[in-house]
Amino acid sequence: MVIPVHDINPVRRTPWVTYALVAANLVVFLRTPGMAGSLAGGDSLSQLCHLQAFLDHWAAVPRELVHGRVPALVATGQTGVGPAGPGCVVGPADYTKEPALSVLTAMFLHGSWLHLLGNMLFLWIFGNNIEDRLGHVRYALFYLVCGYAAAYGFALVNASSSAPLIGASGAIAGVLGAYLVLYPTARVWVLVPFLVFLPLRLPAWAVLGFWFALQAVYSYGGGVSDAGSVAYLAHVVGFVTGMVLALPLKPGTVPPPEPEGILWGRRSRHRRAYGG
């Protein structure tokens, strides 16, 4: 897996929506029960029960999305001792949950620092150019459409699943799909793990094409032992949605500057700011 760190693709607009999305995801993560201190590990049963209750309330659940209703009993956040030993207490919900709106709230939830930082890295690098091309309002709508398509696409294939679906990955995958369509030749600095992290400058089609290929393989459970714990299919659906939505914009998109070197980074002779 390659790690992108920077793209050579200037913008003319300040990407306020991208900045706001990154900030909102960070704030929500810090307010998610048990997440701020998750690097230290050692979550207690009480923390886990509070987290489960939080996710039951705010996360998207495939079974709820498909059938349009929530279960009668949910985690209350309390702990108790039952026939099987200590566990989380369940009971009637003291809130009203709309499954369709849970897709929106789930886009701002993450399960770990690694989950959060990985998503925000991709959004930070590639989101600014898509926002520049679409404009702030259209970009925000585009982000939401891709996130909803990813969540419902995953839910339709996993209609019986009660596992919470969280993360901005589906929406960000849409951003990556749009970037691949609009800026396939843009150069992206990446770190490639090969004994050490080797810095390379590669075209976006190689970086994002490789990423998409991995998601497609993983969505079928190939090459990983825990494919069920990550919604790779949501990534695939979000990516394809972003590509389709970006296709009409391709003819009017100014290509990125072409660097002099193929892999290594001398400064480009072309310095153009552009956007849509």
C-alpha cells in the first residue's frame, strides 16, 4: 500500500469545505466515548458499553437502512451481570432515530485514530482540487451523495447485518474517484514501504487506480483475513459514484501542470492556478 503525502495540482480557491470536514471529523472523534484515549488501549467494559450505546444511536446500520426501522432494544450505556457474565445492558431507546439521517451522522464517526487519520489524509490531499473544480456548495453536495451511495450500496448487499457502519471512507472514496477522472496525470508524492519508506512521485491514475483495485479485491475477501470488519464494498461504490458524477466535468477541466521529471521532483516549469 502506498501512502500519499502531497499532490502537484494547484488550486485557486481556498478549500473551506474540505477544511471544515476535517475539523468536524476531528471534533466528533474527540467527543466519541473512549476514542480520544484509544491509543493507550485497555478499554474498560463501561467504556465499551458507552461506545456501543453511542453507535446504536448515531451509526448507520445496514439492516436499519434497508428495512427503515430500528430494533426495539438497544444498548443503554449501562453495565450489568447476566447469565453469561458481565455485559452491556439493553433496553428501549430513549431517543428517536431516523435510519436515513444516520448515514449523515455516521460519516463523521471513526473507530480509531488510525481510521480517522488515514481518511483525513486522503481528504486533505485530494479534496481541495475537487472542491476547487466544483465550487464549495456543489462539492459539499457531491460529498454527501457519494457518502449516501456508499452506505446504501453496502447495506443492500448486507441487508441482514446489524454491525454499525461508520467512517467518512465512502464519501472520500467518491472524492478519489472524481480525482481519477478529472486529474489522472497529476503527480502525487507517495511513500512506498520497501525496507524503508521510499518517496516516489507517481501519476494519480497509478496511485488511485492501485487503491481502487485493492478495495475491489478486499471487498471479495481476497488477500485479507478480516475483510468483514471493513466496509470495502462501500469504498468501491463511493469511488464509482464519484467517477460517474465527475465524467460530465471532464471536458472543461484544465489539466494539471506536467513536472519535468517522471518520478523525482524537480520544480515544474508550469505554474498555473485553476479550478472550476
